[in-house]
Amino acid sequence: MITIRDVAKRFGAQVVLDGVDLDVEEGETLALLGPSGTGKSVLLKTIIGLIRPDRGDIVVDGLSVPTLSRKALAGLRRKIGYVFQNGALFDSDDVFENIRLGLTDPDQFNDAAFAQERAAECLRLVNLAPETLQKMPSELSGGMRKRVGIARAIAGRPKYVLYDEPTSGLDPVNSDIIDGLIRRLNDELGVTGIMVTHDVRGAFRTADRIALLTGGKVIAQGTPAEFRASEDPQVRAFLERDFASASI
Amino acid sequence: MSSIVQQIQHRTGRVTLDALAAVGRFGGLVGEMGRGLAEVRIWLPRTLDEAHNIGVGSLFIVLLISSFAGGVTALQAGYQFTGNIPIYVVGSLVTESIVLELGPVLVGLILAGRIGARYAAELGTMRVTEQIDALESLGRSPASHLLVPRVLACLLIIPVLVVFADITAVASGWLAAKAAMPITDQDFAYGARVFWRPFDAWYSLIKAFCFAGAIGLISCYRGYTTQQGAEGVGRSTTGAVVTTSVVILLLDLVLAQVLLNH
């Protein structure tokens, strides 16, 4: 379980997070919605310890992330897969090496046969052909890069996967593929997920719960049905804008 | 007037704090690399790859520049040493000036541009495209994967390149001297030997090793701490080359004082 309490973060004079409270239950997929620049990605990075909050606490499986030692943090990160917005694939390594680096168990990482098999299996899970293993990231399309990023994130069988804008910049077909994939990982592998996104329709399709982050705080959260029924003007404004643009 | 003084104080304080913060970050990075050394299975193959890449990639330019440097040194020596100075002194001057100074410093400055810019740009790009964050998110140490291999490759290969440069420059100096003045092979060889001390070779290697450390550490630091996108990568790259070049010249002075004049 992930518990976020009163998390605040500022960069210079700009307050990005201003007392965020959020709980993520095991086995659920939470979509974190919000306008651009409201700190959704920053919040995701504080969960994995890439950014240290100025205030507040983030507890993952009983461990307080901001207070963890370097070694303990590395251990915790092995339980968390992180899908970066643009894939963040290592561009000097081929797809196989990228996915292999996701094998967080040193024995598995050093077992070449196992690594090969697991990398191919992860590619299958994200609907990519095994031949992709030999390709360099520069040879992949945007959608393929995102899927390889997901394959790398799940290679070590993490308990949690954090998705940073998994469908941004993709066409509707590729967005649907990624949304379906996130849902499948949750259903079939029991992965707990947090998905940061602008894509309201994708969030409704994929998430068990939705939270809206704006003004540095989570101002609303609930199931998709509760969210849709919300009378909160900020929630309504956010949903109507997206659904209105979708109906054009 | 008092506001100008305040501004100067404010600026001085800011610069001092920034410099101290940079020293702290640099120290932290070196400490991180020290910890990364424990992961031999990670950094060893990457170090060998890096060493091969920078060694093979830099050899041609190093040999080219050093052969020109040797030739020019010999020709200028010939131009200056006319009259009563024995001709064999040209051999001494070419050999000593190349081994003690030109070989390591020229190679250091060339490689500060070639390797330093490359490392800073590579790591800076990895930083702004979140590849370094990705490595950390996988519970892996960027130090053992990215920094230690690059610094060790520099420490391993740059002294070797300096040895090649020294040999090439002395050989080209020898040929140039023979072509431009009435000096025999025996004269040149005698001159090269007469003031030669075995420590001279060690001094060249010690300098090469120190310059290699400066190139590896500074360029990795500048690249690793890159911020603000493509503009930041550009700033890190030029910053790495300029800082490394200045540090090389500073080290040159310090090493000459410490090792030659004690």
C-alpha cells in the first residue's frame, strides 16, 4: 500500500505540491488527473525517491521513502517499476539490454538464458514481436518506445508500477493499446498502478479510482462512477472540457 | 552607494554559496563513485568498452597533433640554436620539452575537447531525457553503470595515448631536425640521452594520469549535473571543456612545482 501524507514540494519560488494526501490500495490502478504543470510527475517521482519532498511523508509497504538510506531505497525501488513519459530507454543499448536492466535480481540479471527468455516474455506482454529485442531505441516508433519502457518496468516483476503520461503523444489506436495493457497488467499480474495522465477517457477506461490534482493538492478522488457524478466545479470543469473536446 | 555595496555583498555571497554547493556536489559524486567501485561486474565490462572506444577513437588525432608538435619543436630549436651552441642540444631540447611538457599537455587539452565534450554531452543528454532517473528507478547505481567506467577508461587509456604521443613527437622532431639542419642521428641521440633522467618518463606519465583524472571527473560531473534541456546540455559541454582545460594547465603548474622543483 502507498500512503501519501501532506507532501509539499517547491522549486525556487514555485510551489508545485502543497500538502498532497492520497492512499493507493494494493491491487488497484489509480489514475492521477490534472492540468499540465500541477506536479503530477513530481508526485510520482517523490514516491520512488527520485525527488525528496520538502515536507510530508510517503510510505510504501510500511517504509517511509524520504527517510530511507541509499541501500534501502535501492531495495524498495526493486519493487516499483517506473514507466517514463518518453520511455527513457538507454539509447546506447538495444531493446534486450534495456529490458535486462529491469531485472532487479542480480542472479537473474547475470543469467543470460533467463534474461533472454524474460525479455521476450515481457515483449509478448506488451504486444511486441521478439525480433524487437535486437533493435536500438532509435529504430522504434513512439508507441513502441513506450511499450518497451513498460516491458522494462515489469521485467523484475514489480509489485507497483508508476506510469508517467503513458499515452501522451500517441494516436488513439496506440493509446488504446497502452490503456488495455495497463488494465491487463493489473488484472492478470495483480500489479498496483498509479497512472499520471491528461487523458480523461483513458483514465475512465483503465483506472479503478481517479484522483484530481490541482493547485498542488488532491481536490477530489473516487471511482470513475463517483467521479463522473461529482458536483465539484473543478472536477466538472476538467471532465467537461475533455469530454467536450472528445465529442467534437 | 550603500545599495551598490549591498549588491556586491549579495553577489559575492551568492557566488561563494554556489561554489561551495558545487564543491559539495562534486565531493558527493566522487563518494558515489567510490561506492560504485564495489560493483565490479557492472563497471568492468563497461570500462573495457569505453577504454576501447576512446583509445581507438582518439589515437589518430593524438598521433597527428603530436607529430606536428614534435616537428615544430625541432624546427624552432634549430632556428634558435645557431652560433656556438652545440647542435646535439636540439636532441635534448626536443626530447625533454616533449616528454616533460608538450606530450602530456597537448594530449590532455585535445582529449579535454574530444573525450570531455563527449562525456558531458552523453551524460547531459541522459539526464535531460530521464535515462539517469530511469537507471535509479530500477534500483541501479548510475555511478557504477555510467560514471566509474568513464573515469576509469580515462585513467587507463590517456596515459597510454601520452606514451604514444611522446614517442611520435620525438620521432617526428628527429626527422624534422634532420631535414632542416646539419644534425646526424648520432648527434640527436646523444643530445636526447645526455640530459635524460628516467624520472622524466615517470613525470610524463604522472601528469598524464592527473590530466586523465581531471578529464574524466570534471566532464562526468558537468554532464551528470546537467539541468534545463538542450540548452543545459550545451552549457555542460562547453563548461566541461573549458573547466577541464583550465584545470589541466593549473595541474601542469602545480605538478612542475611539486615534482620538479622540490
